[in-house]
Amino acid sequence: MRDLIDSLRHQKFFVTMYDMGNKKPEFVLAVIVDEPIEIWYASRAMHDVGVPMMDGRLLYFPEMKINAETYEYICA
């Protein structure tokens, strides 16, 4: 997943996480989009990941679960 995160960052996306958990945190990969066209570019970059979801300006990918190592990598 690091390669994917690096690729998104290289394309100037702000990579973050989205908490999908109901009772306990369950983080998935997300990017912040400023313009609607960025949704298309991010989805294209993540074409093998599955269908993205939106929450405000946050485009997140429910299939991309974040583990502790990836959490630290995104925060660094």
C-alpha cells in the first residue's frame, strides 16, 4: 500500500484516513478533493481498489483497510 500512497502523493493528493467503524475505529485510505474533477483522477489512480465513497470533500476507499504500520506511514 505504500506504493499506492506514494503514487497518490506524487499526483498531489492529500492522503489521509477515514474512520468507518461504528463501535471501534476502523480506518480506511482516503484523499481530500478540492474540485470535482479530482474525484475522477483519484478513482483512476485507484482503479483496482473498488468503488470509492464520498463524505464531504473526503473520497475514501472502503476496501483499503489501514493497519498500524500504514497509519504511521500516512502520519509521517
